Amino acid sequence: MMMSPDDYIGKIVRLKGTFTSYEDQENGAIRCGVFVKDAAACCAQGFDVIMPEDAVYPEDYPASDTEVTIVGELQIDQELQEYGFIFLRLENVIFE
């Protein structure tokens, strides 16, 4: 996905990884992500997680640092792209 992101953008993907959440110190918003290890388990790729608008924190969220299987639509975070890197995120997610 990282080598050819255009092949996956807009598609529904299913990933298994470690869920994390934290409070943004600048605006108090809850930020979420999932870290997925590669096949050798030596490296990981992080994906921002955009919860559905009606999700309530913490009731509708997994506990931080737990293993999850997540399904969502893969998108490029256009806001962060200005730094010269591609940041991928999952939108409209559900947890299996």
C-alpha cells in the first residue's frame, strides 16, 4: 500500500494491528490510529483512523494498545501531505 497507494485509495481494506488513541494537546480532540507490523514483525506502518461521526469516546472505541482487526476506506490525508510525505488514513471504520 505504501509503495503504490493509488492502487488502494478509495478501496475498502481490512487490517490487523495495534489500536492507539490520544488527546491532541492543541485542541483536545481525540486522535486514533492503528499500527500494522510487516511480515517480519520488525517494522510497522501507522494509519490514522477516522471514526464515524456518531462515535462516542471512549464507549465506541477499543482500548488503547489492544490488537484489533479494522475495516475501512483507505484515503490519503490531504492536510498532512504538505509536509512531503504520504499519510494514509482509514475512514468510516468498523472493528471486527
